[in-house]
Amino acid sequence: MQAGVCLRQDTETTLPELTEQHRIRQKEEELSGLESELMAESETECAAPGLHTLEPECVTAHSGVSGLHHTHTSVIKTETDQGSDEDQALEESDQAEIEEDVSEDEDYVEYVPEHDEDTSDEEVGLNEGEQQEAFVSRNGKIAWSEIPYKTRVRAQARNIMTPGPTRFAMSHVQDIKTAFELFIPQSIQTILIEMTNLEGRKVFGNSWKDINKTSLDAYFGLLLLAGVYRSSHESTASLWDAETGRSIFCATMSLGTFKVLSRAICFHNRETRVAHRAHDKLAPIREVWDKWVERLPCVYNPGPEVTVDERLVPFRGRCPFRQYIPSKPGKYGIKIWAACDARTSYAWNMQVYTGKSASGVSEKNQGMRVVLDMTEGLRGHNITCDNFFTSYDLGQELLKKNLTMVGTVRKNKPELPSALLDTKDRAPLSSKFAFTETTTTVSYCPKKRKNVILMSTLHKKAAVSSREHKKPDIILDYNRNKGGVDNLDKVTGTYTCKRMTARWPLAVFYNILDVSAYNAFVVWNEINPGWNNGKLYKRRLFLQELGRALVNPHIEQRRYVPRNPGSANLVREVQAATTPATPTKAKPEDAKGGKRKRCQSCPSNKDRKTSTICHTCKRYICGEHSRVVRCDWCM
């Protein structure tokens, strides 16, 4: 509202006695006397008791009085004013004189916005009354501040998903085998069976026997059991050896059958592979890989913390996109981007890095692109990543998707202010913060002249731990959640099913089996939290039961019993457990010291005498009527 001052007219003054000059001089005296009041009450509303305004709004008067330039005034008419016609003419002349100067000053009227005390929850502003010291990023595009921004933002929903197995998984998991088959569904098995039979006919000709789901499951089960026994570097022949091997392998299939399957297993038609490789380096296993990755988010919802990092599948053979990463245990192999739940290390999304494009041009902003791809479909989560991925632009893009970010930052990033990089005068265990409205960056010095920089869109305050290390909360949260992908590498490497191979698609598929078995273990544990409760080797027990569940159907269908006594007994046990019990005649034993009597099953005219009796009914029987035959090992 425009400020104004009321010009009071003295009702005792006789207007007809005033001349024009006297009237103007009187007005100048009144304005001069009210100069101090004008300056002090420039924003108060014009109001006098018993008076009413002639005009609906205040007008600006231009006066020649020194020190009162562009003064806002209001013209007020008294209620007792009943002058003559001359008085009215004088007053109309005065009004016309004032209104003539309004157009000169109306453009200079200052607009004062009205502030509503009930502001929106989204209002964000700097702390009032605090002097801001802004740092400018090295690229000159971002203004940082040492003082946190005061936010009155309503807390966002951290996770709109319910963590844990999805309804789809809950409805399909009945036992350990069905939990594993959530990740290797019928669609993937059909591709493997068709392509393997096609490859087997080409390589082995008429000697090839087509495989089915039972034999494929048995092959998977033996691979997983070899991983349980930590035999990934043990020769395949030793696993089938009668002395050093394990009976489960011989009981399932012969060594020759296993080697033939390992040679023939295929994921793509070789006749069309050459054409597909021209524009897709992952063509030999692309179809299986894509179907498998599609299943990962359908089975399990990650918790509020998600980790994005790289994995390395060890492989030293020929591969067009083999990578060398000296920090990884294998050093050489196939690099895979992964997004995992930080708590359980469940693999939620994966992507194989196939190197540069066919044009040979390096990809720009690869780290940001990878994180955005890996987190597609997530909402309300916090993403933890290392300095390869973290950047200011990535944080802003994730905020648009209702995601926050915490990660280490490389010191050559242009968005960092120089004040965070200087460690010359910094004390050990000290922290220095920089803030924008959406991002917090901290420089922590663990020792003299050494610092580590982290960036977060989750944290808004300069919070530091009270413990001896005095680490900022950003670092504590980063250390707590950074190991999601690394732990997945650790657990899959402990019981890996990979075998020595020169075919990189097969190496990728071994990794698919490892990750699928671990994901199935996570899902099974969430659905059955009391399963083998208290045991520290639950995953090994899970893999053992999974391997046996996969190989048992194939053992039941075996026609020939292996020569190995242990394997033969195992086959009989499995087949007997699935075959309904039938009454069998046991071989009678000699009755030592008993009297010989006629066989009670033979006709009386034969008059056969025997001293053996039936263990069940205790009747005397001869050898003709005892038909159970046992081998030397079972006697």
C-alpha cells in the first residue's frame, strides 16, 4: 500500500478572506512543519478521525519545498466544510494543481510485495541475518556458500517401494528350486535347449542325443555343486574320479556326457551371429542376457539404499571388449555395471560394457549415463557411487527422478570451488563444507595435506561425528552403503560355478548362474526367515539343496547304474525314494542247527527238503522260490 500523509485543514480559518498567494504560502508552511512526520511515517496509512477522502486513492504531490521532493500526500476534505462558491472554486483549483503532477511521479512509486506468513512447504532460502560467503566453482557456473541453506522442505518419501520380494515372487516360490527358476525361467531354458541341440547336431552329427529340461537342469545342478565344493579350478576329470571325486557327479551323468554338454551349450544361432555382431558385440548371448536382466527387478524391491558400481567377470581369453582393471582380483575380464541393494547385495540391474562404439569415438559423461540407466524405475532411493560416477550434474538429474546421491568426487571436477581443494593450512581431522540449495560438498582431511571430497544431495547440514575421527555424516553414510556391489563379487566368488573355458559367452553365462543362485538365496531367506536359523553357513546349505533338487530328476531316469559303489548306492536311494514301495521276497538265510524240512512252496510230489526259512513268515522255502539277487557290494 502506498504511503501517504494527511494534509489537515484548520476549520477555524475563514477561506473567503484568503487570497491565492496567501493560500499557497499557508500550504507551504504546513508542508514544512510536517517534513519530519513525512520522513518517519512514509509507509503509514493516511487516516484521521472524523475525516473522509475526496479521492478513492492517494495521489502524489510535487512541492517546491526544499527537502520534500516526490512526496506522497493525500487530500482530505473536512466534514464541516460548508464554504461559499468561491471556496469551492479555490478548492477545485487546488485539486487540479495537485493532479497535474501525478503523471510525473507515478512511475517512481516503489512496489513492496506482500509477504504471507503461511509460506509454502517448498520455500527454500538462505539463513536470515547471516553473512554469506560464496565460493565460485572453477568453471564459474556454480556459486557455493559456506553456510547451509535454511530449508523448509517437507521430508520426501524415501522409498515408495516395499523392500523385499515382490508379490510375483511370493506367489511363485514354493521351494528352493522354484526360487532359482524365477531367474532362469522357461523362456531362457527354451532358448538354451533349442540352440544347444542345434549346435550339438552340427558338431557331433548323428551321435548327438537331444537334451531336454531334465538334462539341462542336471547340468546346472552339477555346476552349482562344483561351486559348493569350491572346485572351480579343479580338473573336471578329478570330480568323476572313483577315489578323489564325489559320488553325486557319477550318479547324475557320465564324465563324457558332461564334457559333451559343455562343448555344445550355445545361446545363439551361429549362422546369424556374424550379421548381428556387426552392430552388437554382445550378440552371441544378447537374447539370453536381456531376458535375464528383465527378471531381476520383477522379483525383488531394493531397500532405501542402492549402490551403483562396476564388476569384473574374470576372463583371459579372446573377447572384443575385454578390460584390464588392476584394482580387481582378476585384473582381466568382462566389465559389468551393476546396481545392488546396499543391505542384501541383491543384483537389481546389470549392463555389460562392450567398449567403444563402432565409430571409435569415446563416450562422454559415461558415468552419468550409466547411473541413470541403472536406476531407471527407482523412486525415492538414495544412490551411492564412487568418484567415477559422481558429479554435480548427475545429482541434479537424479533429483528430477526423486532420487538422492552420495559419492566421492574427483578433485579435477570443474564444479568444485578452490576453497575445498586447498589443504595447506588445514588441520588434521577437519572438515570444510560448501552448500548450494540442493547439494552439499565436504572436504575432509584425515591427515595433514591429505583430503577426500564427497558430494551429497541427501544431506543439508554440516553434521560431524563426535567420535575421535570426527568424520562428517556424509562420509559415514557413504562407508555404510558403498559395498553393495563389492559384496556381491565376494559372495559369488566364494562358491562360483565357473569352469575353465575359452568362450567368453560361456564365461558370462557362468556369472548369470552365480548371480541367479545368490539372488534366489536372498529371496528365499526373506520369505522364510526361520530357515536354518542361527547357522552361519546358510548359503552353502542353500546351494547344496538347490544342486540336489536340480540333479535328482535326472538321476531318477537313469537306466544304467554306475560302476562306482558309492554312486550306485546313491542312484538306488534316489530311485527308491521316488518309486512306490512294492513287496519283495527276501532271500532266506540258513537255519543253523535247524532240522531240514520239506519246502512249503513246492508240490508234495517233489519232496524237496530245505533248512532255510523266510524271514517274514518263517516258512521253509527252497532256492527256487527265493528270487532276490544282490551284488557282491551289497551282500
